Amino acid sequence: MKTPILGKHHIGLITSAILVALQMKMTLPEILEAIATIHLPEGRGNILHGINESLIIDGTYNGGFEPIVAGVQMAQRLAQAEDKKLIAILGDMREL
């Protein structure tokens, strides 16, 4: 199964969705298919493909401290898994 959700901070949300789906009598293949179609709202950690095989994590939504930390940690894990250099560009955090 492949899903665009990469952050550890999403595990609780996905787990809750799976439990609800099981209670609604969905089958495991149905649940996995549904999870694979999840799309994050714009600016909330979407993976974009850049030049030279680079990956860009779009976290441009006006977030607070915890989402920023979670996003950077997610990017670090992704960079390590892909054996790539990580460059983080951070902007305003107006919800502090």
C-alpha cells in the first residue's frame, strides 16, 4: 500500500479511521484502497516532485510549532530513507 501520508503524527488519525471502517464492516482490502486515496489539504505536507529528482514537502500552511517540528522530522526520515540531502526552508509561524 502506498499513501501520501508520511508523518508519524498521522498514525493516530489513520488508526482511528481504520477502526471506524472496521466497525462499518468494511473489508481490509477496501480500507487499504481508501487509505491509498487520501489527499492532504494544500500546504499540509504534500509531496511534490522537483527538479533533479528532488522531493519537496509543501508545508506552507500557516502552522504552529508542533506541526513544524513534525514536518521537519518527517523530512529528515524521508531524506535518510532516500539517501538524499535535506534542505529545510521555514517561514513565519503565526500561530505561536
